[in-house]
Amino acid sequence: MANNLQRGFEQAEFEHRTSRAQQMMRELELDAMLFTTEPNVRYFTGFHTQFWQSPTRPWFVIVPAQGKPIAIVPEIGASGMASTWIDNIITWPSPRPEDDGISLVASTLNSLPCRFGRVGATLGIESHLRMPINNYLQLTTLMKKQFVDVSLAVHELRQIKSQAEIAKTREICRITNLAFDKIPQNARIGMSEREICKQLRIDLLQAGADECPYIIAGSGPDGYDSIIMGPTDRIIDSGDVLIIDTGAVRDGYFSDFDRNWAFGHASEQTKAAYRACYEATTQGFAAARPGATTSDIFNAMWQVLEANGALGNDVGRLGHGLGIELTERPSNTATDNTMLKPGMVMTLEPGMVYAPGKSMVHEENIVITENGAEWLSRRAEPELIIIE
């Protein structure tokens, strides 16, 4: 049963986020920022709805250089936005393909004080517009200001989580651990990946998750070769190894970690690969301190994997940021070099190809504190669990 952690945030949380954004905007010489994607709109407003699943309507939030954000949203979302801390809400009867809010966005941006003549938008790395490109191009012609990319700056803004955000991640990690704990009693030889994951989804929901949008599974004789596919109808047999990686959500915040099991028996090579990944998480955790970098985390983990015979790592990174999206910046790679700061929520995800066609991956969730890292997920067992 989930605890009684308060849902949503106090208004002070959104005021603080906006204040930090406006300080950043002064440094970047911006008159405003325009947001169009669900995570960024929710981050600044608290507007939380499943309606983003519909691609029909665009949504816009403007953060001006001073004052509260401005929402320009379809009429269908007016009452929902009015329930947030936002009070300047402009609407139109969307869908209206001939002008789906574009003229309203342009006139609102043009009406703001023009100190720098620049408006920030997430145009670059790990971002998208979530509006028709033709509408964006039209908007640029209606503007008296120039659009500039602020994707990296916004990623950096969202990287530092408040204590309230960290508490939400800690709670969904607790829930995910409870569900994973039931796998050894629920999963059996003769079941399919899909059946095992279906029961896991039920257990996650019963434990307090709101949704489980990401549950993958991979299995095979003494190992698996993919960590992004499945679950499939493949039947688990004696000697198989199964990985399940899940991103469950409570109150808009994700967990993201995996667990591995063997059925009946496992080879010594597979058990050794499991121990190597477990030790890599230990070393990654030790390296995850304020002032260190994501590349320090990568190097600490990769040295362990390499010393234990890793043939490679086809994932491309050994962990990433985590929050209101399943994966956020930064990435734990050899060249990322993002400075670690208190409040950053991260995954440690060491993985290795230990034999042709066979991978082993561990993943845990941590938060960077003033004194080092703190576990948010409860660590996996140090030895591979074998389900008899």
C-alpha cells in the first residue's frame, strides 16, 4: 500500500522554478521562453493530464522575463489549467488548422517588453517542438523577436530536483521494489515474458503506481541479447535468464531500474557477469559525488566491467538523469563530463556483453546529496537470484 505522500506541489515550488528560469533568462539575454511539450508545460504550471496522448491540439506556455507564466491552450483545457497556479489563460477553439493558436502566441510574445529581442525555445538536443513544423515556421514570420535554442539550459534547470521532487521519486522507487520482490513467487518456468510482466504491472498498480508505461523484458538461454524489446510470448525454460526493466510512475515522476533472474540454473559465466555489474554499481555509487562528473561515474563502472571481461557495451551509456521523464539529461558516458550537483537524480546502469549474444545489465536509482550519493531504489541482491 502506498503511503500518504502529498500529490502535486505547493505553489511555492512553481514560484521557485519560475524564478530560477527567469534568472537563467537574464543570463542568456532572453525576453521570454516558449514551451510546448508535456514535461516542460507541467514543470512550470502543474498542468497534469493524460490528454497529451492526443496529438490533435498544440499547447503553449510562455515564461516571461518577469511575473507568472502565461498559458495559451485549447478551450478544452481551460478549466484544467485554471486549477493550477496560472491565472493568465488565453484560449481558442482548437482544433483550428488554419490558425491553431499561432496568432495568439505571436501576439502575446510581441506584446512583452522587448529588451533583447530574443525568445528561448527547446530546439536542440533531447527535445522536440510538439507542434507542426509549418506552424513553427509561420510563427517565426509573425514574431518581432528571434527564436534561440535553450534546450541545454532547460535541461540543466530541471536537473536539480527539489526535496519535494526527490520524495516523489523515492516513493515510486519504493513501490517498484515491492512489485519486483514478488517476481520469484509469481514467475515460473513455462510462463511467457508477457505473462510475467502482466502480473508485475498488476503488482505495481496495487502497490500504488499510477501507471506503468515502460516495462520491457528480455530472456534467453543463459542470457539475453536486448534490453529494449519485449515482453514477448517467448516461454521461459530451465536455464533461461530474464531481465525486466521498468519505468513506473506515481504523481508524474518515474522510477527506472531493472532486475535479473535465472530459472533452474545459471552458468558460472553468467553469475560472474552479474557480480561484475553489481560491483560496477558499487563503484559508480562511490564516484557519484558533488564536484565529480558523469564521466567519472562512467569510468568507475567501466573499469570494473572491463576488468571482468566485458566484450563491449551496446547501450552507449551507463546511466542517465531521471525525473518527470523516464530518461533525462545528462548521460553517463566517457565524454559527457556534466558536473554533478546536489539534487541531481540519476540512474546507474552498468551493462556488458559478456559472451556473443549475451548481455548483463544492472540499473539502480540514486540522488546526489551534499555528502555523496543516496540510494533511491533498494539495491538488487549481490548474487543472481535463481528461481527453482
